Amino acid sequence: MEKIGIIGVGATKFGELWKHGLRDLLAESQLKAIEDAGISERQIDMIFTGNMCSSDFSGQSHLGSMAAEILNVNVPSIKVEAACASGSVALRQGLQAIKSGEADIVLVNGVEKMTDVQTRQATTGLMGAGDEEWEGFNGLTFCGLYAMIARAYMHKYKLTREQLAMVSVKNHKHATLNPIAHFHNEITVDQVLNSSIIADPLTLLDCSPITDGGASLILAKEEIAKKFESPIWALGSGQANDTLSLHARKSLTEIPATTHAAQRALMQAKIGIDKIDVTEVHDCFSIAEVMAIEDLGLVPRGDAGKIMEEGLTYFDGKIPVNSCGGLKACGHPIGATGIKQVWEIVKQLRGEAGKRQIHNANIGLTHNVGGTGSTVVVNVFGRERG
Amino acid sequence: MHRQSPILRWRRYPERYRLEGNKCLECSQIYFPKKELCECGCKSFVNYKLKGEGKILTFTEIKSSPEEFSEMTPYCVGIIELEDGPKITAQIADADVTCLKVGDKVESTFRKFTAVGDSGVIHYGLKFKKAKSSIN
Amino acid sequence: MIKKLNIGITGFGCYIPRFRIRTDDIAVANNQNVELIKGALLINEKTVPNKDEDAITISVEASKTALLRAGVSPKMLTAIYMGSESHPYAVKSSSAIIGEVLGVGENFMAADTEFACKAGTAALQMISGMVEGELINYGLAIGADTSQGSPGDALEYSAAAGGAALIIGKNKSEICANILYTLSRTSDTPDFWRRNKQQYPSHMGRFTGEEAYFKHVISTTEAMLNETGFKILDFDHVVLHQPNGKFPLKAAKALGASREQLKYGIVVHDIGNTYSGSSLLGLVNVLENAQPGQKILLTSYGSGSGSDCFIIETTENILEKQKIGKRLINYLSDKQYVNYNQYRQMVKMIH
């Protein structure tokens, strides 16, 4: 089967970027990716832009047109929305456009401008990722939804509050080594436990922040990509969906869409999960990383707490997870997150990850979740075409 | 904004006020909220009023809330497994996080949710509260 | 000669919030002498509505119990009248919301009543008249309030939340208490009022006593006794509007009623003044404890002013109804105290 290569990546700084609007973020990441690939914007056949809340937070719909306008091109350009998985779903549309034969080179963006509205308004807007009519009406926030997952998980698997806090501690440590990360400060377990409660049992430092940012990738079909220097190959991509509302799930302590998406991606890549050298998972809240590494099969069910204590998921550990700092500390500009995860894998596989470089990183995996597990995309990438 | 729309909420009064779900005529599966297509493939349903009793599967206490809930904050929200089968998301009234446990029995109670400013509509609906037998 | 009615109560229910504040705590917060206040009001504690409770939510919970005891489908109700002086909307029917929540359907008459603390018994009279006149088969009358009293005012010690609901019908096999007679007296008396858009009511202090409460409660009850030929001691239970613990005792004494007759009818000591719910909560407590064939005298009072008086007699069915649903005593025992600061936070939202 024909493989697709990533020939360029770009990302803005992540953070509270008061001087940057939606258009600025999109322009910066697009142009960086084009420059990184060393192509002309005229060579791009299609553009896909992952974004969730541009209408709510900036009053701007129709991002497809904005992305094309920035590049002075008139190729098909489409906004893709799947809540926090918008970026990864946009990537999948790009892969499919090439597979279909309609496009040879595709630009995929992820972008979110979040800080132009107050935190409370952002909280309300983000609830669109859940079931607005039931979960939203009942006053739930996304932190509230994951707090309910956390309580159910802690109840079932005896995960301690301290073990949970170690997710954030690790991701903050990683972020200090990533120049684009939102935060560059290390934190302690005590700081996590003593920060203000947002939705019991989760505290402020269990939560990914409200971040502005953009990230872009250039995809090319095999015969074009192989002409570039060190392309990174998309070996497999899987998506699975589940109920919009958390209460409709059979289990509250696992996300089956993760397992299904991973199976599809790994089957395409024809490898097992044990072959993955570097993993980026969706840690919108600390508990989400705990569940992700179990649902992906990186660690046995119920063992994540112990694994955190043993420090195995640090970038220099046996199972490196979220070397970029994750959503927690690199930041979580909703639509950009899925693309930034791929950006990190590309950096790692190219050997360009600087102080956080993982040795012998040949195969990487990204895991991006929309809602409470309503949409999950898992992608597998490799230095070799496979 | 949509959350201030009385019409959007009005449409759901049967579910919101009276726990009206539906039941598949083929396999008897009960749904709340109502579904149009059963997992068994059947499209024929009959209305089914749920009893409003159940137990807490998990819960949280929201301390940082959306704007329209600010006056009610903090408040508890949980996932309730109803005796009739379906699981629903609901606020847990008259409770703080210290007095709740997974497995607590609860029953429905009609309460106010939000009021839109001083001049907007008041949104009502069912919440759940600890059943007498669960109170120490 | 007053007309004897052929109708009765087929279902009854009440609701009071779970939270309470002790009179002591309010007195201390206002730098008042605790014993003096308690001696003057005879109120130990009062109910405090949670932030998500109002007169409508209270009415719904009381009505659910009433429906359960009546044993009829909500669809059989063809009239709902809800009385309150804290209707959550100035314009939008509380009764219509209650009907929707109960699942009454759309085939019912409805309106909200207001006459200070007797809005509930006024609703009961309206429903009674409609059932007696065979305009409807079953009607629901409710009195409920989240009462207001400004901080520091004497009312702050008593203004509480609660309500009661009664289903009236004329099918003898379903009636648990016959309503035999009702009459009212009304006068324009400026003792207590609340203007539009005002958060708290105003009152004329001691004028609310002799010329207002006592005059109307006593004269209306006496008028009823005169019209019907009953003597006060003919009644097993006497229920009077109870803005505090002292007023109904004093009125009962003036009427010649004994403490024994008031045993179940006075519930204010541990609840406070629930305004439109006040005398009806006393009635529900009596119905939850009465024996068959017992006579009940009920006289409400609403400022502004007037009293509604009822003579009610329980039937054999009362015992069966008492076994169903939540009783006032269940609500009284399920309580949680709040301190003064929590209390002010909770009532801040109530209008």
C-alpha cells in the first residue's frame, strides 16, 4: 500500500499570546511548515484546518477560507471539527485526500485562539464537546466530567491522589525542555495536591491550561515524499467514536474508542504496541493520561499508578510519554493539540528534540481524544517507510 | 447564547421534568433520553416513565463553574444508575462532596437550575438527592 | 344559613427544605437576647430553602405526595391553583409549571393566587367551589412560600420555606376528609405589604396583632361557629395560621380551644412561618395523625387582611392514606443546620 510522508512541520509558541489573533497563529504555523518542507505554497493541493471554537471565541467561522487567503491560494480548504480531536481528524482528512488521488501535497493545520474570552466563557464553549443538552444543562464542565472519571477510576483501581499528581509533575518537567511549551516551571506533588480544587477530586494542576497556539504539517504522497530529506512516514491511522455523553458508556474507567482506534492504527502499521518508542497521549486532565496508557496497552490495566511512581513514563524512562510536556504543560489549544502531538513525534524521530530527545526513537504514536472519549484518533509514524 | 434560550429547554420538558424515556417494543431495552433507533435495530418504541430512584456511580463537586451557574457554585454532579436501567447525568442536591459516596442511593427532586440574569427565564429540572435510607 | 359542601380531600402532601437555622444563631448575629426572642416568638428553628429551591419546587414536591395519596393519575386533575407571595415570576404562571412537571397534560384550568399568607387557603376555596359546582372532578390547591424577611427585622426569626398541597374531589370512596363548610371575612387592613420590585415586605409592628391577625382569625372562626352551630370544643383538632408560636396559642385561648386541640395543628416551632404554607402545613400534619371521624377547624390569615375558615371531618379512608408517602415528621427529622453566614448566602437569591 502507498505510504504518505510528512515533509514539513511548524508550530507557534504555545501560551497566552495576547498579541496574536486566530489569523496570526494560523499564518505563523502554516508558513513555518511550508518553510520547513522547503516547498512553495503553490504546490499545496488542499488545506485542512482543525479547530473547535473559532465561532465561539473569536466570532469567526469559515476558517478554510482564512487559511487559503493567508497563502494567497484558491485550492479547496476546509475546517474540520471534532472537539479536542479536531487536529487529528483534520490530519486524517489530509491522509484520505492523498489516498483518494485528489491531492499530492496537503497542508494540515490545527489552531485555537482561546484567551480572547474569559475563562468562564471558555469553559462553557468547551462543553460543546460533551452532551450539551444533558451534561451542559446539569452544570458540568470538562474538568467535572474527567473528575467523575477520576473518582470512578480511583474507586475501582485504588489509584492514589499522589500517583495521579505525578502525571502533571512529569509533564511539567518535560515542558521545561521544550522551547514552545506554555509552562517552563517544574512542580511538585504537593503543589498539585494543594492547588485549588476545580472539580473534586481534580485540582488546578491536574488540568491542562487555556492556551493559544497553532501547528501545521505538510503531507505528501510517497513518490514525492521520498525525494525529501528524512520524511517521517504515516504508517497507520485509526479513528473510533463513542457516545457523546459519558453517562451512556458501559464503563467509566476506560475509553474503548482509544483501544479500537489503536488497534486499527497498529494493524495498518503491522506492528505491536511494544514497538512504539515514543508516545504522545491526550492528557487534558491527569486522569486522562492514566487511562490512555492503559487503553493503548502500554501498561496493564490498573497498573498506571504504580508505573507513575516508578517514573517509567519520563522521556528517559522505559515508556516515554508526552515528551513535549503534554497538554498539561505544553498547553492545550484545542484544535492545535492533535497536530502538535505529530509535530513532537516528527521532532523526536528526526532527532531534533534537543534536551528532551529520546534515544533511538524510530516509531512514534499519537493519541488524541475529543470529548470524554467520544472521538479518538491514534496515529503511528516511523522513520522508515515500513 | 444558546444556554439562555427558554425554547431549547422547553422542548425537553418531558425528559427534564418527568424522566420520560422510551422502551424498545422488540427487546424491551429502556432508553433515557429517548432514542429513535434501538441497539437491536428496532425503530418502534413506547414512552416509558422512569422511576427516579437509583444509585451514584461517580460524582464530582464543581468549584469552577460556567457563568450561568456561578450563584449556585459549588454544586455536586454525578452519574446515576437508575433502577430502571439507564444511567443519567444529574446534579445531586442538598449535598457537598464530603457527604457522598459511590453507591449511595438517591431519589429525584424537582429543583431550580439557573436563572438568566434578573430578567430572563428560570430553568428548572430534576436533580437527585440522597434517599432517606442513605442518610446517616 | 351557610351551605354544606359535598366534597373532600382525596390526597394531601407537604414539603419543607432540609436546611434549618436555629433562632439562637439569628439572635446572636443580630446582637439580640436569645431567651427574650425565643420567649416572644416560640420558634426554636426555621427552615432555610437551598439556593435551588423556590415556591414552585416546593409545590411540586408537596403535590407529588398528594397525588400518590390520592391514587389518581395526574391526568385526572383539571384545575391547579397555587397560592404564594413568592411566586418566582411576576408574570408567568407557577401553576402552569407545576402542571407540566406533574404530567397533568394540558387539559386543566390554572391560575396563581396571592393574598399574603392565605393565598393557599384561597386556592383551596376556589378548587372546592369548582368541585362542588361540578365544573371539575379533581382539583389541586397548593400553598407554598419561600418567605422573605429583611435582615435584622423581627420577620428574620420566622420567615421560612415550605408548602402543602391538597387534592379535592367528590367521590366518597376516595375522600379521606370531607370539607363541610368554608367562609371568609375580609377587610382593608394595612398591617403588612410588599410593593412591586421590593425584596422584603413592610409591616406595622404591633398593629399586625390586635387589629389584624387576632381580629380576623377570631371573628372569622366565631362567624363559622355561629353559622354552623358548632362549639369550639366540638373539634378534635384546631389549626390556625401560625406566623410564630405565640399568636395561634393566644387566638386559640380567646376562642376557648384547649392545648390538646392544637397538638398536631401547630407546627411553627420547628419550621417557622411558611406564609402561604403555614396553616396548610398544620392541616397536613393533622391529617397525617388524625383518626377517622375527627373534626378539624382550620382558620388561615392573610395580611391586608382576611381569614378563610374551614370545617373538615376525616373519614375511614384517612388511615390508608397515612401509610403512603412522605409525612411532615419525615421531613422534620431529616435536617441539617446551617450557620448565619450560610443562611444569608442561601436566602440571598430568593426574592
